[in-house]
Amino acid sequence: MEGSGSPRFRKLHFPVGLWINSPRKHFAKLGRRWPSAISVKSTTSSDAASLHEAPSAPSSSLSNSTPSLASPSPSPSPSPAFLRPRPAGPQSRTKRISQLFLRGRSNSDRDRAVGERERELWATSVAPSAHHYLAVAPSSAPGLIKIYGDAFASGANYRSLLANIHSTSRQLIAQVITRYTEREREETEDAVIQKHSPEDFLLCDVIGKPVQQPDGAIKWETECRRGVAPWECPLMLVDMWRPKDGFERRFEIYRKEDYEREEREREKDREREGESHQAGVRWRRSRMSSGGGLEETERGHRGRNTELRRSISDMNLSLRRRQGNHVSNESRGTGNRPNNGGGAQDRKNIVSMINPQPGEVRASRVEAKVGWTNQPADEEKHYSNCDLEVMSQSLILPPTDRPYFLLLQGYDQSKDFVLYIMAGFTHVFGRKPTAKEREKDRERERKGKRPLKVDTFLSAPDILVRHLLVRRDAAVPETPKGHALMRPFRGGAVTHNGVTVYRETVLKPGDVVGLGDHFLFLYRDPRVTPAPPLALTLPWQADTSTPCCPSGLVDRQEALRHYLGSTEALLKFHSRHADVLLQEIISKNSSPDSGGGPLAPAYLLSIMIDHASKHLDPALTPQILLKSANLIKEIVWDNIKEFGDKHPTQNSPDQEGEINTPNVQQLSSDLRPLMFWMSNATELLNFFQVKVETMEKEWEFEAPGDPVLTADMDTCSEALAQLDDVIMHTFQQCVYHLTKTLYSLLPALLDTNPFSSDEKEKEKDGARGAEGDENKGEEGAVDDVSVLPPKVAGLVEVYRCSLMLSREACLSPPLTSQTFGYLFFFTNTSLLNTLLERDGLFSWSRAVQIRTNLDLVLDWLQGAGLGDIASEFMKKLSVTVNFLCIPKTRLIQSSWTSLKEEHELLSHAQLHHLLTHYKLGPTRAPPASWTPPPGTDLNGDIFESFLDHPPLILPNETPRLDLCQPIPSPELQKEVTRLRTFLWGLDQDELPANQRTRL
């Protein structure tokens, strides 16, 4: 109706074309005091006839009718409008809707395209639902409504009220107050009754569902809630909007101050979670949908229900529908309408309400209508082609209090926005997941591994579900103000100022970020003033004054020479050259005599892996770790096989007892490759562990349980296991052959008399030689074993060669300690078992000789820096020898108890064996005081077990190779320069001859 006296135009000041465009708005106007917009008289006879025939049609014909929706633009026909007569008795809502749909068929293209789908939707919307928490009440008949909440009385559940479809929220709150006040007056006759005002309470429309608890109780679980305006009718809400399947509705009453406080807390939580942007969009849309301020006194029964209108964004105002309706209106009544631009006029009025010019006052409906008729035709055509929602989004200004991303290049113009605001401290770019991906996310959530929520959905096909993570401010407190950190998710193609990035990078205002092959964003932070310039040089800003100057070639040559000779621990290479570089490093540095130094393989592989882990695809690093470990293992296996051929495990009978000093020297030379790779594998293991831990930290934002990340972690674990095997097998081979040599030399320690004349003479000659050498340093004193008795010197020579091997190979201190700990354990066990087995040595004179020889060995080990380890592992041998060195007179006077207290390391069986076989004299029997107390267990084994050796503990320490420092040695510098030149040659071979750079 377009009459000036129509309450619709006088009260709402809102274009009727927008009001009736939503089908659900038809339902709210049936059977009311004011006429429906559908009842405007049509200028065609078919529409008028169908309108008069509608009341006689049965409601069962709903499924066979084609719905005819009203035009979104009001009819400008000058014919007077008529009202549909109100029915004499109450009619059901279903019948009234069916009468509405029995109007004549529409000829518009939109109605034909909708077809059976919309008819099914209308039929479903008018059918009663079995899942309502509140039953649908007839239009005029009263119904029972339950108001839940304990706002009045603590512990109260609900209060049942009698209401009809026109009962407002304010009236229901007043009834609840009356009911509770009467009950309070009955319970407390003389007490002061607390007075409540309806303005202090708020009725909420709550959607949720009852959930059964494990104990059988039913608990209501709220999904969402909305405050009901005082003039809204709850039963009308129930009748018009129904929750989706699985959810139910109920009304709850709150104190307004409590409700507002909860909403403020929720808003703060949403801001922290980065959801305030969506709330801002909803706020702007609600502002756009407001049709001007209405005074409370002007709100009639119809005016109060204007709050039920949806926002412009939620209405179906697409350009295609409006253009289709406009064409349909023109085809139906062009000749009878003096102004056929009603739709455009309405849209112009809406645009003026969204963005009024300064000083502009919104005119009345009549004035606006006059203004429309005077507009030029080309401007009307412009507005008819304008999409209101797109235009409203284009009018958004950038924020001033938080960073945002400005779209420079997109993929789909219909889906891309100009600004993407970073509302929270973290922001995730991605795309909408598929059903399978959503199921995986739900499965991870059930396992307690919740993936990050996507904030911005992009539409390009090469965008991952989670593509890029940006963090700022509180999320990364260590970064400077205005800077953020961006990191791509695994597999996501991301560029930063034109450079591909694979790992976390600092993001500054003015940087250009690329996502996939389509999206480009400019990062801005309005809090940083003045705004920094763009990080990328624009084409028209580039210096093109000397494009062909040869100085560019000279600069490249100079930069290349500087890189080749740099002492920085850096080795740049492309992903395609990784395998070739790996083979070059291993093949040219596979032995101790390669010339690069004792730790050349570990150092070169470390700088190679360091570059790959920082600048190349993350998928490459686990592959390099595994391939390098496999190559090292193959070389070590060949060395072990070659060493086994030279030193078989089983000696022939003729070779027994023939091991002497030259043979020890040969053994030491053959053990060098094994000790060399044991040292390098240990350093690489420490470095690999650090890199794997770094990768795990980088993956903390990835989707938990990602199969790609799981495969990478399995690859890294396999690489670490391969290096473990290398260390264990080289350690085993070294200590086995060293202890095998010791086994034949240890008995000399028990049989050699250090006090004989020959031994004394050799000791004097060694002392004179030592005094004559004035320049001999501390290390030379350690190397010199000539001062020792010859047979004792042969034993010490094994220790000396082992120490020289570990020093030459730069073996890590923990592994060096474990190597000598095993050798000393073997020495202690072998000598102690031999001593206990040979009871002829149980005398004071022989014990003094053994003690002297043992002291000579321990003194040399102390000078070599191994005294603490030797004392710890040879403690029991020393205790046994000290026991035998006790003077005979004192030993006879000692009792079992005192001897056991003084020699606690000896077991009862070992102490009893020593006392029983001690040489007191040919005719003297052991004294009675040596008899152990009754009940003492003497059945234990007197011999020590070789199986009780200390276990090998693989080192887990900080790598000794510090890549932040310059290259440590000239040998390594030479090798690094050779590899840089080798890689440069590979790059040059791939270029045309005219593009190559000469040194």
C-alpha cells in the first residue's frame, strides 16, 4: 500500500519492497489489525480473480500450488487499495497460509526456478514440529508458557503462565513478578515485601537441548540465547521461528544487570579469541538495516514488531533476484505505471540511509518520492544495477586500533573482501574444510588435540584448510611493537615480499604477503605512525637509469668472491642439489686422513642441514637426516668388515701370548677409522636431536595427527636410530679388541717383581733419560712409559694408545669416559678373578709386589687425567690387594667381624676364601677368630661377572659444533671453500653460456 495514510509507511519509514522480500515476514502479518502487503490490489484481472477465489480453496491443496511471492517493489498504481475482510471465526494458521499460496501462478523467472524446492520448504515451515520445547499456540487462543530461571527465588526451576500470541515480554515479566510477590506475601505475612520492577528484568529466548547426565538426571545445555525486547511477543516468536532438529526453545528470565555483565564477559572472551570482527560485521549490518529512529510513543502493535526484521545482509537481496523481479514488474504492468523505477527508488532511499551526506536530513516518504521522480534516467539506471550489500561492504573504512590485511590480488571477486581485519592476537588464513576434513578435526578434538580455528576463509583451490598463521602483541611478547610473526602451515605456499618462506618470519607493516598463486595482501598496522613504506619496490620506483651497465656484473662477481672466501659457517645450495652435495661431502671426507680434520664430516653435514632447515622446504630436512645417516652406516659397516679381516675374533694357537708393543701400535692404527666415525656420529647425533626438537616446536601449531608430519617424525626417528647403531657398533668393536689385547697383558701385573735388580736398572736408565730431556712437556711425560717395568709398560701402552685415539678423533668427553670406564672394569674383573683363582698369591710378600705394580699403573693414569675413572672401577681390586698386604701378626689378631667392616666391598664368600687359603705357614692353622658367625651365607660365587659391565649411555648434550662462530680451522675452511665452488659450478652448468658469471 502506498497511500499516505498507510500505517506501514507512516510508522516504519522503510521501503516495502525490502520488508516483504523475506517470505517469513508474510507469516507475521496474517490475521492482524493492519492489512498484509500481499493484499494490495493487482492491476491484472488474473491476480484479482485468484485473490477472491483463495478463501474457498481447501488447505490440502498446498502441495499442488505454486507460491506466488509479491514483488519487492511497491505498486505505484493510483487505484485505491482494499483490505481483505477479517474472518468471522478464528482460522488456523495453516489454512490462512494455504489461502495465501492459492493465488494465481506467478510468471516471474524466479518462481519457475524455485519449483518444487520452495513448495516443500513452505509446507515444512507450516507443519507442526514434534521437537518444540513450547507448543505452538493458536492466534487467539491462550497458551501455557513456562518461564525458567531463579532470578526471583534461589533454586526455583520455572513458573507457568497463561498467555496468548499478543502477550508481550514486558507483560509476562510483570505476571512473573506478581506471582512471586503473592507467594512471598503468603509465606512472610509481617515481613517487608521486596518490590520488583519489570525494567530490572529481561526475558531471553534460549535455544538448546536437554542432555542426560551419567547419573540419569536431565540437564539443559544452552546453545545460544537472545534478549527479547519488551514489545516482542514470545508466543509469536515460537509460532514464527523454530529451532533446527535436535534443539529446543525455552524462555528464561534474568536480572538485567546480571545478563549485561555476562554479555560483557562473553564479549571479552570473543575478543580474545579473535571473534570481535564477526560481531562488528553484525553490528554494521544491523545499523544498515535500521530504518530511522522511532519514538517509543509511536510504536503501535505493528511498530513493536519491527525488531523482528532481519538485517539487510540476511535478506535475500541479490542482484539477480531484484533484477528478475524488476523485469517481471515491467512486463506485467508497464502501461499502467507512470513510474516503473520503484525498486530503484527504494534502493536509492536505502543507500541514502546507509551513508547520508553531512548536513543531510532524511526526508519524509512523500518528499523522497518527489525527489525520485525528478532524478535523471541514467542515475536511475545506475542504482538499478547496484547491489546494496556489495556497496555497503565497499563503504567500510579500515580500522584505526588494530592491524589488517589489504587485498591486492584475489581469486573470486564475488567472494573476496577488500579488508581482512586481524581482530585477535592470532589470525589463521585457510579455506572451508570438506566433510572428511571436518570429521578428522572432530576426531582430534575428541582426543584432546584441538586444531586452530580459521579466522579468514579464502576461496582459491590451492589454499589449504589452514594455510597461514599470524601472531602479534600478546601472542608473541618478545617481538618489537608493531611487528608480528607469520608462519605457513606445512605444505602452504606463502611468499614474504616476493620470497618464498617455509618457516616463521617477522612480519612488518608495509610487507606484502602472498598466499598460493592468487592472493596478495598488504599488511598494515595503523598503530604504527607514520606508516612505513612498502617493502617491495614498485615497478615505476625502480632505478632504470643504468639497466645495461656492466657494474651489475662486477658487483655479482665481487659478491661471489666474498661468499667463496667467507669464514661464516654457511653453505648455500638448492633443493635439487641436496643429494649431489651429500655424496660429495661423504665421499671426500670418509677417513681420518682426508685432510679436513677429525670432525670434518660432522661439521660439513651440520652446516648443510642447518641451511636446509632454515631456508628450504621443511620436507627436505628429514630426508637429508636419513640419507646422511644411511651413508655413514654403510661406510662404517665396510670399515668394520675390513678391520675384522685384519684382526679376527678367534686367534690361532700359535698367536696366543704373542701380543707386544708393536702389535698394540698396529691395532691402534687399524682402530682409527672406527674411532673417527664414532666421534663424528656422536656429534651428528647431538646436532640431529637439536634439529628434531626445533622441528617439533615448529609443528606445535599444525593439525595434531597430520599424516605428513607423522611420516616426517618417523623419518627423523629412523635417522637417529641409524646413528645410534653406528655409535654402538664402533664402540663395541673398539673396546672388544682393546680388552682382548689387555687380557694377555694383565697377568704380568701379578707376576712381575718391581724390586728385582733388572727392573731397578731399567728404571734408573729411564729416570736418567727423563732428566736429560729438558723440553719434555706434560703430554710427553704421559706418552713416555719407559720409566715403568717392561711388562707393566706393555699394559700401560694399551691405555696410552686408547687415549691418543680418543684425542686424535676428538671423541666427546662423555664417550671417552665410558670407553675407559669399560677398559678399567675389564682390568679390575680380570685381575681380581685371576688373583682369587691363584691362591699361591695369598701372602704378604707377593701382595706387596702386586700393590707396587698396581700403584705404578694408577699413578700413570692419574697423570694422564684418568685417575678418577680408574680409582672408581678398580676399587675392589685395590681393596683385595690391600687386604693381602696386611702384616701377618696383625691379621692373626683380627676377627671376622672387624675384617668384614674394614673390607665391605668383599663378599662373605670372597673374604672366607681369602682367609681360608691365606699362607700363614706350613704348620699353622687359621685362627678361630676367622670363623664366620653362624648363618653366614658362604655359597656365593667368589668370581666377578663380566656381564656386570656399565651400560653404554648415548650422549644427549649440546653439540660442540657452534655454527654461530666462524669456521674453526684452516682445514675446514679449505674444504668449505671447495664445496662452495663445487655448488657454484653446478649452478653455472644449468645456465646458458651468456648468463654465466666468471670468477
